[in-house]
Amino acid sequence: MDIRLREWREGDAPVVLRAFQSPDLLRQAPWPVVTLRDAVGWIASWPGAGHAFAVTVDGRVVGNVAVTRIDGRGSGWVSYWVVPAARGRGVAVAATRRLARWAFDERGLARLELGHRTDNTASCRVATRAGFRLEGIEHGKLGPQGTRYVVERHTRHATD
């Protein structure tokens, strides 16, 4: 299995649209992605917001990894998703490891953070297998549509 990261392209919009139809990804975008135009907008929104990469397996786009909220102190926030058909094969773990290496080596970041709801055990497995250590629990973390969650925060450092 050949897992790679590459820049998103406008032609990837159909994959993005299909991905955001998955029930667990519906609320992961900053706005509903329900049309091809929405998906093109999602791709176009990344420059200036952070660094997002299409995750490919054997040349097919199957997910996204990103680092955003890069601050002046060398920290950034990591996010990831993989389409349901590509889950359970280590794709998200491999892509998140590659993103972390890129962020440390190419961007010079020192610390990466990510968070997931405590009921999202799959995301927790990705984080820990990608080298992110549990740092703490955040109670009442505000999520999409004003819902509050209990969130685990994980971190990885360039020196890890």
C-alpha cells in the first residue's frame, strides 16, 4: 500500500463531497459540504488557513491531514479524516506521522496538538499510534453547533 500526501486539487472535489456525506464527517467541515461547489470551496479555503494535504493510497485520494492554528511560538493544531472505505488499514496513522514529520522538518514547528471527543476511540488510536501522547482532558469543550463535549488533548513534540 503506497500512502502519500499531496496538495489538494480542484479536481478532488468529488472525493471531498462524497467524504462529507459520511455521517461521522458531516459536521467536520466549517460549513455543510453538500454540493460540488461546496467541496471546491472547501479545497480553496485552505491557503492562508493552514496546510492541508490530500492523503492518497495507490494514487487514489482517501483522506485529509492538516496542520492549522500555527502560532508564533512554534505550535500547530493537527486534524485528519479518512473515508470509511479506507479505514482500519493504518492509512490515517501513516498520514498523520508524515504530516508531523513535515511540520517539524519543513515548517520548523516544535509542538503539535490535536483533540478528539472521548467517545471517538478510532481517532484516539490514530493519535497514539502516530506518536501523540495524551496530555489532558478538557471538559465542556465547545464543538460545532454549540454542543459541548469532553475532549482528550494529545501532543507530539519535534524532540519525540
